[in-house]
Amino acid sequence: MTGELSPIDKAKFVAAKRAVDFVEDGMKVGLGTGSTAAWMVRCLGERVREEGLRIKGVPTSARTAMLAREVGIDVISLDQARWLDVTIDGADEFDGEFNLIKGGGGALLQEKIVATASDRMIVITDASKEVETLGAFPLPVEVIPFGWQTSKALLEELLISLDVMGRETTLRMNGAVAYVTDEGNHILDLHLNRIGNARQLAMALNQIPGVVENGLFMDICDTVVIGYGDGRVETR
Ligand code: 5RP
């Protein structure tokens, strides 16, 4: 499954492999999105095929759903599952309290809904994603296409009123056209540098008309599994 991996892919792989040890027979599992989560889906698929592990997987994107089916995981919707035992997903940044920035891969809305509907959320990551203060990674905010420029202007006003350091907001593009999420929305990336009060910002962002969700995951993740390029793994 792995072949010769670069140190970064090795770090992602070993974190993913360790995290799937938390999955037990009969569990309903939220399946994250992104390159690290893709390793986790492959590792889970291996357990399904080789150990006969019986699980139901709830994917957080069309891409993950396709991969999960390919590797033999029984895929169901969140509405069928209602509540999940665990969600395993990647992150773009995590801090010392396990608060996260997610959405670099554009799937933050389904990811947040699925993680919130789980008994626990395990983040799998390489060490480069650890930060003291969230915000160096651009914060993704999902907005509906209708009037997105108005939402962007309101968002910029909010950043000024909260005295956030960086205030540039950019529409995420897919080549020459605006990026479209699985839910048919657009993403505004907020280049903030440093988020002093992430809790306040997360709540304020979702008050803006047109904003569907933001990529700050506060108090959702309880475990972080960090992989290293030399094959070491640390669980916190
Ligand atoms: C997708 C996400 C991803 O989990 C995040 O972007 C990390 O991705 P990767 O594992 O590829 O670095 O939030 O919306």
C-alpha cells in the first residue's frame, strides 16, 4: 500500500495507521477528507478486508466516499447513522488545546457536522501542523454563492471591529472559476496571521448572513495522533 514514501507522506501514513487502532468492530466511523485522511481510509479498508472488521463509514466529502467504497468500507449517510462512535480526520493547524483550523481541502462543512455528531474526534497529522496560536494558515469560511461579495465585505468589517491582525480575504479559486464545495458553496480564505480570540471569532463569523460555516473547530477534537518522517508516532 505504501511503496517508498517521502518523509511527509510517511508521517501522515504512520499517524493514520495508529489512529485506526481506535476503531473497533461494529463502530460507526466518520471519515475525514484530505491527504492524511485518505491514508486513514486506506488503512481502515485494509482492516476491513484482512481482519473482517465490520464498520459503517460516514464520509465527509464525495472524494472520501469514492475512496471508502473502493477500499471496501460500507458507506452510509450521516442521516442513516445519526450518531458516530468516532471521527478521524486531518487538520491544517492544531494548538495546545486541540482547537483546529480545517477546510484547506474545502470540506469543512461536512467535516464539522460529522465530527460534532461523534463521541470523539481524533486528528491525524504530521508535526508541522502544530502551532502556538491558530491563524498562520488561512482560515476557510464557507459562504453561499448568492451575494458572496456582500458577505465578504461584512466579513472584512467584522475583522476590523475585532481588531484581527491580518484582514485580507480571498475567494478560493479552481483555475479560472470560483471553487465550489460539495454543498454548492464558495470558500473565502481569511489571511489573519494570528487569531487572538478564536472562540469569539468562530461565533461572530457564523452570525454574518451568507456564511454557512467557518473552519475553526473549537472543543471538538479530543485526541491528536502525530506522525513523524522517521516512523515515530505520538498520541496526545
Ligand atoms: C479538508 C481538511 C483537511 O483535513 C486538511 O486540509 C488537512 O489536509 P491534508 O491532510 O491533505 O494536509 O480540513 O477540508
